[in-house]
Amino acid sequence: MKKEVVIAVVMLTLGVLLGSVLAVGAQSAAPLRVVYLVNGSLGDKGFYDSAASGLYRMRDELGAEIKIIEMGRDETSYEGNFIDVSEQDWDLIISGTWSVKELAQEIAVQFPDKDYIFFDGQVDYDVVTTGNMMGINYLSNEGSFMAGALAALMFDSGDEKIDPEKRILGFVGSMDSPNINDFLVGYIEGIKYIDPEIKLMTSYVGSFEDVPKALEMTKQLYNQGAQIVFAPASQSILGAVTAASDSDKYLIGCDQDIWAQVSESDPESASVIISSALKRVGDSLFTAASGFFDGSMTTDKNYTLGLKSGAVGLAENENFITVVPEEIRARLGEISELVMNGEIVVGTSFSMETDAIAKLRDEMKP
């Protein structure tokens, strides 16, 4: 029987308080040994870097011994890497995203004495009957709902970068996949919640790392009238940032606070990033490892994290406060409360057929 736990409030700030307590005890015990298998490469300024930050926190605050293995995009190497670490002396083996779910679950069953964390998806406990894999799933659609509401509200901001007569927005995703389309569905519902008449153009890069193509596609969206583009595009988002800067149009980033990632090295480009739909992967992994360490979280359950837990939401950074008028920020706060208390229930791509998602995209076209 599949087990699922929806976390209402995950230790207030996803383990910050918990970590300070556990770090004291960790120093006197044998260090927790944690390895993270990256199905890609670090340096994406997004999802993978966020996950890695959780490992660094485990090292710094829990005294854990950590290792990060960048497996790249050659999927033929994945099984060997999973087997290698499973045969070694690691307390926790972490992996994530839909592309390795099937393999990760198979390995967990093959090595019932090892413990695993799988993030950005739910573990199928009809497959993993060994009780040794914790699932961490994110309500990305709730974060992107807020991004859609922000983008739609900005038409009435009076900002000179936005033409209120061209009520068109853009979306550029890395892949036409369930996880990326979950961002899309939430984004569309957020837009329609504010103004059902706003139109949306959608593009997919077809790669997690093709920066030039993301630049080209994002610039095309702006040229076709998109006033703001939302870009859940993994490492490709760097191309979207350049396109937004070149076009002098606004961009909403994804996963990490892209403004914070870019602002020191390229403040001019960063100035057009009004927010990001955050997915605090690193904090959630730190909390999961802490919970595993003290027994408060177990490896036979799925934990689902959304706005209410603080795992997803908008980046309310310095630029957000500068660019987004106070009344819009207040409205976003009200909308966030409605999502958190269940008055707004955001749809998800995971409950939709491919044809239904295609129809939704078509209905939003200008």
C-alpha cells in the first residue's frame, strides 16, 4: 500500500532550527555518510546546485561525510554508479528527478540493507516493498501558480517595461516532461486566476543545458509580444537571462533565486529578473537527512512539500521589492494564504493526460 505524508509545516524553516540542535549530537556520534548521485552536472544555478547545497549543510552543520558524483547526461553510466555506491559504506544514498526514478527504485530493492532518498517525485511502494527509500515530492505547481499570479498582476503595475495593451506572457521550459509541465499547469492557473483573458506562448528547449537555444527561444517569445517570460529551464535558463536583458523585458526564474545567483557577476542582467519560483531542494534534503538521523522521518514514506512548508514559493529578494509595487506584493501574500489554507487548489500535470496538457497550451495561445 502506498504511503504518503503531506507535511503541513516542516520545522518552520525546513530544518534550520532542527539542524542547530542535531549538530551538537552529531559531533559525538559516528558521522553520517551521505552520497548524492547527480543525473547531470553542477553549475546549473538551479536544481542540481540547490540539491548540492543541502549536502554542504549536512557536512557543515551535522558533521556528515559527503560525496557528490556528477553522472552527466550519459544514462548508460547511471546503473553502474548506483550499484557502486550501494556496495559501499554509505548511510544515505540520494538521487532525484523522474529520469532516474525507475532505476533508483530497482536498486533500492536490490540492496534492502541500504537506505535511499529519492527527491522530486513519489516513490512507488508497490515496487519498493523493502521500506528503504524515502520520497520527497514538491508541489512545484503551487510555486508556479504564484509566478503566474505575479506575471499577470504586473500588467497593472505601470512599469515602463510592460505594455498593458499586449496582455501576452511567455513560458520556456527545458523539456516537454511531466515535471516541467507541472510548472506550466500551475503558471497557467495563476495567470487565469488574475485575468482569464491573458494569453500565453509556450516553448521547450529540448535540453537541460542548451543555453544558446534557450536564448534564441526566449528572445523569440519577447519579439512575438511576451511581456514577461517564466523559465523553468534548468541550466538553459542562463540563455533566458541573456535574452531578457537584451530585450529589456522581465523574466521569472526557477528552482533557485536566479537574481541572487547572477546579481554579483552581472547586475545589469540580474535587474530584469523580478523573482523566481523557488524549489528549496537543498533545505528539504537537509531536513530529510536530519530526520533520518534522529528517527523523525522514515524511509518508507513519501513526504510532499508545498507553499505551506516553505519548500516552494516566490523569491522575495531585493529586486522583487524594488520592481514589484507594494500593493501587488500584498495581493500575492493574500493569494499565497488562500493556497496554503486550501481555498485555492492548484491543478497538476501529474493528473492530466498528454492530450489535455496540449489542449491547455493551445487554449492559451494568442
